[in-house]
Amino acid sequence: MDFSLIIDNINKHISLNSEEQDYFTSLLEVQQVKRRAFLVRKGEIARYTYFITKGCLRNYEIDREGTIHIGLFAVEDWWISDLQSFLTQTPSFGFVDAIEETEVMRLSKSNYESLFEKVPQFERFFRIIHQNAFIALKNRLIDNLSLTAEGRYLNFIDKYPQFNQRIPQKQIAAYLGITPEFLSMLRSRMARRS
């Protein structure tokens, strides 16, 4: 098994010796996820945090009217879970599923806790990962409150250029909080300007 992508991800924030790397990788399980398959469903407890080695996942909720609200897309070299459910081991309010055929390396909650005991540096690593997620969520909330739909879309394609061609327009619209038809109109208007 090739662990180079996940080790490179870890090495962005902490340094591990070979024994610590071996211990960490021994805790991981590889999982193949078919397109549209769920990793977490509403009401379930998120038992794992996932590192994506190939593919694309999304985290979302569905409101009472049946509208999907996408909170996060995640692709290769990203971590994803229903973080609140995973950390508190309480039922999830939303879903995590695959937009594409995906491969993940998953770390169970019990192994996550064991990792902190045996390799305390991982507390720093996951603190940084969780802080970055909180900051991204806060910035997204500010954007949703202060920018127009066009501004949100421009921000999205600026921050995540790899998503624009990879993720279906309907999914991007749900992430931005607009209809697919309005997103199509925005794209057409922007194409005419350039």
C-alpha cells in the first residue's frame, strides 16, 4: 500500500520518525467508495475520519423542504467526516457521500484517540486541521452573508479552480445556495463578458 500522499499531508504540519509513521499507517484502513455511496448518513454516528487518496466526497444536509445544502466538497489530499458527530460520537445531522468513485484511508475514533496517546504530535496535527476547517467555515459564512451570488461563485472558482469542471453544476449551485438555472445564467453572463 502506498502511504506517500497521507504521509506528505501529515508532514505539512508535524514531523514523524519512521516508527511513528509505521504506527500511524498501521491504524489506517483503505476503503473503496462507489459513486453515490454513503460514508455517513443522518442519524448515524460518524465512526471514522477519512483521508481521500482518489475521488471526491461531499458533506451536506437536507432541510425540511428537501433542499440539499452542501457544506463541503473534498478531493484528493483532503480530510473529511461529519466532524461534530465524529468528535462527540453523537448522531450526525447530515450526510457524507461520494460524487465520484473514491478511495479513502479511514481512521476510526478509537484509533484516533490511541494515536494521541502513542504519538502526541498528532494532537497538534489534528488541531491545525480542525482550526483550518473552522476558519474556512467562518469565511464561507461571511461570504454567504456579505456577497452576491455572483460574488460567491467568483470566490468559489478562485479558491477551488479544480472543482469547477469536476463537480456537476447542480452540486456547485447547492454549495452556493442558488438554483442550477441561476448558476447557468451567471456562467453565461460571465462568458459573454470575457
